[in-house]
Amino acid sequence: MKRSSKQAGFTLVELIVVIVILGILAAVALPRFVGLQGDARFAKGQAIVGTLNSAAALARSTALVRNQNGATGTIVMQGANVALAYGYPTGAAAGIAVAANLATIDGVTVTYAGTTATIRLTGVTTPANCQITYAQPTVADTPPTITYNGSATNCG
């Protein structure tokens, strides 16, 4: 068997067609990928809301068992003191931040003002449009107020 002296390969036109097709695919896929980042941040915010609700409920049940239902008090959760207001974690760093272990959550910033903790997701164009607030109870027998103003479009 003799080999042909002809070279096999792709023509310039074929290579250009492949590059054009890849460009079109990239133009279609990129906006969808960017949209997924907003969805992911929104879902992360929902998970944080669930964490806050669970931590508040766990602190409340522990406080009830230990008869710590007053305007102030302290319980121990996982070896750390949690400050309470009417049996729920306070909105301060010594309250909900300890109960929900907020320091271990990547991609958030937490600020405290009086009885309210504000959790903002980082990487958001306008962080105030994608934030969670935890307001401690101010009277007995009322749970804390947890609000989330995020959406897939806000958190993009």
C-alpha cells in the first residue's frame, strides 16, 4: 500500500464556519449563565432565612425549657452564649449571629443596629436590594421578624 502525497486537513472556510458557530453558542449561553448567578444568590438568601428561622426556633425551645422567657436572658448553644430577648435571640452580634453561626457563611456582610441585624449578600449590584433583616421581638410572646427583599432579578 502506497500513501498518497496529498495532505488531509480542514480548509480555511471550514475553520471559519466552526469559529462562527462557537461564537453564536457563546453569545446565547453567556446571558443565561449571568442570569443563573442572580438565581443562585436569591437561593442563598432563602437558605439564610431558613437558617435564621431554625436558629430562632431552637433558641426559643431551649429558652422555654430553661425558663428564660423574660425581656433579657442568656442560653448556651453549641458552647457559646446567646443573648435573648423574650426567649428569642437578640438582633445583636451576641444573639442571632451566634445562634445562626453567621460568621461561617461566605459571601455575606452582617451589620447590627440596635435590635436589628441586616445580612447583605456580596457580589450584588445594589446590596440593599438583596438583604435579609432580623428584628428581635420587643414584647413577650411574639417571634422575631425576619424579612427578605431579594428576588432573582434583585440579587443579580
